[in-house]
Amino acid sequence: MNRYPLWKYAILAIALVVGLLYTAPNFYGEAPAVQVSSGKATIKVDAALAQRVQQALEQAGLAPDFVQFEGSSVKARFADTDAQLEAKDAITRALNPDASDPGYIVALNLVSRSPAWMSSIHALPMYLGLDLRGGVHFLMQVDMKSALTKKAEAISGDMRTLLRDKNIRHLGITREGNAVEVRLRDEEALTAARNLLVDSVADMSWTPSQEGSDFRLRGVLKPEAAFKVQEQALKQNITTLHNRVNELGTSEPVIQQQGLDRVVVQLPGVQDTARAKDIIGRTATLELRMVNESAEAQAAVSGAGPVPFGSERFLERSGQPIIVYRQVVLTGDNLNDAQPGFDGQTQEPTVNLTVDARGARIIRDVTRENVGKRMAILLFEKGRGEVITAPVIRSELGARFQISGRMTTAEATDTALLLRAGSLAAPMEIIEERTIGPSLGADNIEKGFRSVMYGAIAIAVFMCAYYRLFGVFSTLALSFNLLLLVAMLSMLQATLTLPGIAAIALTLGMAIDANVLINERVREELRRGLPPQQAIHLGYEHAWGTILDSNVTSLIAGVALLVFGSGPVRGFAVVHCLGILTSMFSAVMFSRGLVNLWYGGRKRLKTVSIGQVWRPEGGVAPAGER
């Protein structure tokens, strides 16, 4: 009746081992490390960089604990800060021979001291939020009005080109906010313009009107089109910010959307607010220039001659030098969109570009005269430029064209991202700024964990005193629940904050409720005079329905906080929801496993240690009282 099959104990044993394994890294502390990340938009960090870092350290006579590629950076861990500083200098010399034009950012950092074999199975500690680690917090508001205005301006330019190409004469095109209006001479021109624009500019809702002899066609951005513009602007700004904060060397920056027009930027460990503002607010520009393929340019590429007058020397993503003219054909202001795709004929990966009406005219004229020649696309930031790609012009291009040639799908996606994320899609303003010192974070950690520890000890003392041996089982189940919760947060690489610690404390209180229900149910069955084995069995069976109902209702509230909340509320909700799931497993399955292991093998069990079983006055003493 009260015996578990072997496979259930196997599940509990596996859960215990996994819990211990993934919780352990949180207790090793942090060690000094060096983090290497990309310093240029055109340089991509991959596993090959880890080998270069390892070689540089070996040549310098330094022995790191490990060198590993993780995410978008390479990290090398050392035993002390002296080795860390020496390693930073050695890696900088090896990776950035030209100090004035560094290709990689080499920054000091801290990583877990857990053994390398733990890191290899992704057993890593939880990240600490700003309130626990210290750092800077920015709440930035995106100027969506500017994004919509930019879209309306692009549409008005496209309208001029469309009407001119179809030979539809008009009296002028004006823009007022997000609305565009064109004035026409007569009703015939109005009808022709409306038919053309409805088909060609589907993002606008067109409404004709007449005032005397003046015919007007007014277009307003459709709600779904306006929402898409705002969504793309926000995503582009977030991507751009991600590319920029790498320079700060922070291990886990948090850059996430909050609401419809706000972005939260949290940089743990960063205390220099002015530098963070400078990097976040930096502007980058995109330029299209023709490649100089003259004999003098070829000599300059090979190093046999100087760079021709009116040209400049840059490096392609492959590291090969390229000579381009100083004259700018087109800038990023004319680029509306860049998306990865596939060629309709060859099915090879491509990057599909869309430019505005002015850009289309320039592209059409330039490409018509330079078929067979190369055009370079450059990204300038901090006064330095890098060549993203330099494709050959195959034919005359227009408002929409594509870049192709020996690209993988990943490379096409990266190139499109670089073209879109060169600059912010819409201006952003910092509306909230907070700086939290590391000493305050350490104090928060100490107080938070003390509160959890003292709460757990108080619960354990009460349960053991009130329920005796069953209270011990409940306390062990509570410890198992805490172990699983911390392990799951570590596996998910969640960021622990003060609200998260509060959620852990609340989870402990809620988890013990299930054991209280079970113990009281067992007592109730004993009070009815049932044998102890049957009382234990029925106690768990009858308590399960109540435990499930109460936890499901709590889980619904937690999911609502997770879906509709943000920031600290969302962090609280994540820990709360995970805690409910682990408590249902530990309070029922683990505690019953312990009870079955202790009492299940006794055939003639007469008493159980569950504390005082209260009974009605004058009633028969229950079998389980001790």
C-alpha cells in the first residue's frame, strides 16, 4: 500500500543529483577573468577566437584555468588579479596590433569559480541583478513620433516618383504629421492617382476630397502599418544598443522592451554612468561608395604604391584591403529596410534592401553607368569605417535591390542586421536613471539570504516540534524544494533580484502548506481509528486534490504577473511560478517517498510519529498516537 516502485525512487535520486549539481556553482564565488568581444560591427566572435586567445596566453607564459567561447564573447579565467592584468595586456597586444584601431574589446570581468567540467555541462550560477550586484539602470523612451514622421516622409518621396513615372500631374504634395496630401487639377487626375497609390502604397489609407475646384487625395498610415513601424523601430534600437554595450565589458547586460515605446537598459557591474551614456547615445552612419579598381588602386592594395588621390583604404570582413572613392553615393538616411532572403532563381542567400525615392533615383543613375563594377557598403562609428560588403553591380537597380554572392544564411542575416542597426531608428531619451553601488548590492545579498535562511529555520523548528518525525520529512521535502528551485533558476540562467529572493521566501511558506495539509489529513484518518498504514495512504490521497487546487490558483496569479508584469514584477513572477511547480513535486512525491521508505516496509505498524493526535473528549485513543 505504502511502497514506491524502484523507478520512482530512481526519479527522485536523479532529481536530487541534478539539483545538487546545478545548485553548486552558486556557492563557488567569482574569480577574475578577461572577456574578449567584438570591437567592430564587421568582426564576428566565434570559437576560433578562443584558440587565438589561448595561444596569446601561452606565448606570454600565462596559464588560465580555462578559455571558453560563450555567446558573443570569449572568457579566460585566472587564479588572481595579477595574472588577470597581465593576461589583458598580452591579449590586447595579440589581437589589436594597431592600438588606434582596435578590432576587439578586451575587458576585465568576473566569472564563477566553479570547475571547468561544470561549465562544460552548462552548470553555471545565476546572474545577479542590479540591486544585488550594483551597476547602472536606464529607462529610455523611444520617440515614436519621429519614426512615424520618417516613414511618412519616405512615402511622400515615393509618391512623387510614382506620379512622375505614370505622368500624373499634381499641384504639390504636402505632409502634416503622419498624413500625406496631394493636390490635383481635375477629377480624372484624382481617380488615376488614387488607383495608383492604393495599389502601390498599401500602408496608407487614401481618402479623396474636393474643395471648390481643388481636388485632394489624403493618405493616413493604417493602424496596423503604424504599429509595424513602431515595432520595427523599437527592435532596431534594441539591436543597436546590444551591439554598443559590448564595449563596456559587462557580462550580462539586460536590454529589453517595456511597454510600447520604452527600453530598459541594465548594466550590472558598471559604475561609470557618463561613459555608459556616451556609448549608448553614440551615432553610426552607413555609406555607399564605389570601389576604385584602377591600376593605381591595385598597386595600393598590394602595398606597391600609395593610395590614389580622392580614395581611401579600408579592410573587408575577410581582412583583405580595398580601395574606395571618397565620394559618397548614398547614406544610411536613404535606407528604409534590409532583410535576409533568397534569390528566386539560384536560391542562394541574399540581403534585400529598400531605399527611399531619392535613394532610388541615385541608385538607378549610378548603377546604370557602373554595371560590372563593385560598390562598397561601409559602416562608420567613432570616426572609423569598416566595409560590410562590396558586391558587383550586375544590372541597373531601383528602390528595391538585393546583395548576393557566396553568403551563407547566417552571413546574410548578420549583414542585414548590420545594415539596419548602424544607427538608431528613432531618437531615445533617458527618462529614468539609477546607479547602485557594489557595497549596497553586497548588503542586499546578505540581508536577502539571511531572511530566507531564518525563515526556513523557523519553519523547520515548528514542523519538527509539532509533527515530530513527519515534521522532519516535511523539512527535508522543503530543503529538496529549495534545492530544485535554485537548480532550475541556474539552468535557465535567470537573473536573481531582491524581488526574486522575496519570491523564494514566499515559495518556502507556500510549499510547507502542502505538507501541513498532508500531515493533518493523516491525523484525521488516525482520529477516525484507521490503521496507520491505511491512514498514511488515505491522508496523501485526500490531500492531493486540495493541494492541486490551491497551487493551480496560485499559478494562475503567477502567470498573470508573468504575462502582464515587467521589471521586478516579472522577476518575482518567474521565481513564484517555478517555486509552485517544484513545491508540488517535493511536497507530495518526495515527502511520500521518505514516508514510504521509513514506514512502508513495516507490516504490523501500530504507531507513527506525527505528534499529538487530538480526539473528541471521551473518544477512543487513535492507533497512531505517540
